[in-house]
Amino acid sequence: MTGFESPRFDVRGQARAALSGTLSVVTAGQLLSEGARSIGAGEAQCIDLAGVKGADSAGLALLIEWLSVAKSSGHALRYENIPTQLQQLAKLSDVEELLSGQAAA
């Protein structure tokens, strides 16, 4: 992963949010609780990943954990504009259907 950009989780209204920056073992923990709160409250049912500049397996684990939070709280969650790097990690980890599908309520 080249470069580092501080992560941001921004709730945009209308149950939408955007994630940006670098998703790594260093940054995933910073985002976990913030995203989980918004997802659990139904404030983030669609997360745009276009601003993600890099990711490792911890970033992938973060996205999977958020799907679990959504399911357990009875909310739907889907990801838009999944970067190629995350798609490849998901495919290698045999979890691509989790990211491409939708967590049903």
C-alpha cells in the first residue's frame, strides 16, 4: 500500500455516508466505533468508498464488521464505488459476495 491518508467517516444525510483515506491495521480501529454507531442508528445504510485511497486486510475486516453491525441492528447496508484493491482482497479472501451483496435488515 503506497501513501497514507488519514481516514474519515462522514455521514451525509438521507442514510448515506462516505469513507475516505487509508484503511489499514493502523486506521481501522479508529473508524470501527464511529461507523458502527451511525450504521446501528440507521444513519448510514449506503457507504460510498470512492474516497478510499488504499486498504489492507484490516480495512476489509472493518467493512465486514460493519455489515455484521447492520444485520444485528436490523438495518440494510450496502457499499458503493468499492475500490479495485478492496475487491481483489475480498476475492482472495473468498468474501467478495459480502461486499457486492447487500446486508438485508
